Amino acid sequence: MRKWFAGLFALVLLCTCACQLKASEETDVPEPTAASQETPAPESQETPASESTPEPTEAPSCADAIVGEWKIVSVEIGEASYDPSAIRMDSSVSFYQNETGRMSVTTGGQTFEETIAYKAAGNTVTMLDENNDPLTAIYDPETNTIRMEWQSAMVIVLAPKGDVPETDGEEWKTAELERYVADDGMEMVTIRAAIPAGATLRIDFQNQEDYVYVSDKSELSYRKIRIPVPVFYPNAPVGTEETTIVPKITITLPEGGEFDVECPGFTVTFPTLLIALDSSAKPTQDGYRVKAGSNGTYQLYGFVRSNEEGSPSVDAGVQMTVNGEVIPVYEGGIILADLPVIGNAPTTYTLIAEKSNYVTATVDVVVEP
């Protein structure tokens, strides 16, 4: 239990130091000082002797009153009192009928747990952890709370879970997102979401099975999901290099009703396809201008590349069309086609190269007679 409290004590201090620093930067306003006054001595009074003094009776045991699950509602260090929910502390203390119990606290990504044995005498609860370290707690029947003090440094106040009001009923309606690169070089995002007791969290993936998590907790809990960025790709040709992706997240409450969860977006830069023809074609603003041969046809020879570093071949998965008609793309991204002149006027052919998760390339080729 000493380890449990020491860890809790350190975590509370770490989580609250920022709040204390912010408060210390605010302007200090001195409290008004009352004028010094002498307090008159009370008049002497005799206390009438009672005819008989009743024998002291032992207070009834609180053993039955404390059985159940309790939650930390306040942590007092010195003269300061902290709300655990404000520092995202998830905690519980359970007392069972067989005089055993369980302590658990999660905060700062760490979880501390202890199995305890306890004895109740009057309003005093004496607990022993797995190493037989003792801790004394006092049950207050008027407020229905339990106070546990550790080494005169910290006091923890417990209340039954059913009596603890929700501190932020809107907290689950927003999620946090963080982007990073994994050790293997894969781009990842982490989504941290709050989930009400018994609710279902769903993250929509367009091209694979959705992520679904059903909470089995009896209170609001948090879950962190790590997702490779390519999972969010559309797996279809795209129109612009930079695209903002906003994960679609929903919460379905156990009593019914599905609600959108607000989540930040992140920007993805897709590679762009490029279409180039051989040196016989003259570049123009919109594409190329070429001359038909003696047979009235221009034999197109070109290739498809991307603007990625090294211009790797993208022949696999590329669809190439000429005026809507699909033509093959050969190994190395090579494209071949016959473009005849229609009539005696210059004829325009539109070449379009598409590939999933690449920006589409469009080039006009004008064939002159």
C-alpha cells in the first residue's frame, strides 16, 4: 500500500504542478486584514452537574455501510484540494463482504493496483495490503464518505460511485488526435477517445472493417487507438495533392442514440502522376502539339511517372485512357497509341492517367495534319 500511495502521490504532484504554476503567475490580491480587536473573556458560568453519567456505548460497526465500490472524489495535499477528474484520474476502491477489497488508480498512463484485507470497528477501517502494511481510514456516516490519510502528506476522500456526479457530461463528444512516425517508418495517428459506461465507439474506415469497441466499464473510460495513416486513404484517384482527412467517429449510448464525435483532422500529401511524350512532341501550356505522319496518324510514344523522389515506375495499377478509351500501360509506365487526324483539321486527344491514392494526370495532345 505504501507503493500504491507513493505512486499516487507522485502522479498527483506531476499532474497538478502545471496548474499550480499557472495559478502562481496570476496577480496576487492581498486579503483584507481585519482590525485588531481584543476578545472579551467569557463570563464565568457554572456547569450544572448531571444527576447521572451514562456509560459510553460503542459505535455500531460501519462494515455493512462501506461494502461496495467507491471512487476518489478529492485528493488533499497540504492546504490544496484537487479534483481527480481534472487531472484525468480514474480510480476506485472496492470493499467486499468477506473483508477483502481492491484499490486501483490510473493516471498519466500508469495503473497502480492493490489487494487489501480490512477490519471495521465503529467508524474506523483498518486495511492491510499484500505486504501487511497498515492504513487506517475513517468513515463519516453523516456525509457517507471515507477519508484515508497517508504519512500526513496526503488525504484521499472517497464517495460511493453512485453518489459521484458526472464531472463533464460532454467530454466524450470530442476526441484527441496525434500524428507520429513509428520506428519502422510508418506514418501513424493516435486517437484518444472518452467512452461512456456501456457505450460503443466506432471509427469508420472506408475500405476495411470499422474499428469497434464496446465499453464494459461502469464509468467513463478512455481508450487510445493507434492507426496507420494509409488506413484512411480513399483507395481511389484523388484530385489534389494535399487532402485533409477527418476521422469519422461515433458513440452509441447503451440507452440508444448514435452521436458524432468531433475529432481533429490531419493533412495527407498524395503523389501526382505525370504524362510525358517523346522528343518529337512539342510541349504546350495544356499538353503537346504533334504532327501526323504521311499516313495521317501520329504514333504516340510516351510514359507515365510520378513526382515522387526518384520518379519510380507506376505502371502497376495505372489506368490510361485516350478520349475515354482504355489503352494498356506497359512495364516501366510506357504508353503507345495511334492518334489519327480526323478530317483535315487539327484533332485533339485527351490523355488521362489514374491510380488509387495518386493525383490524376490529364494531358491534351493536338495532332496536326
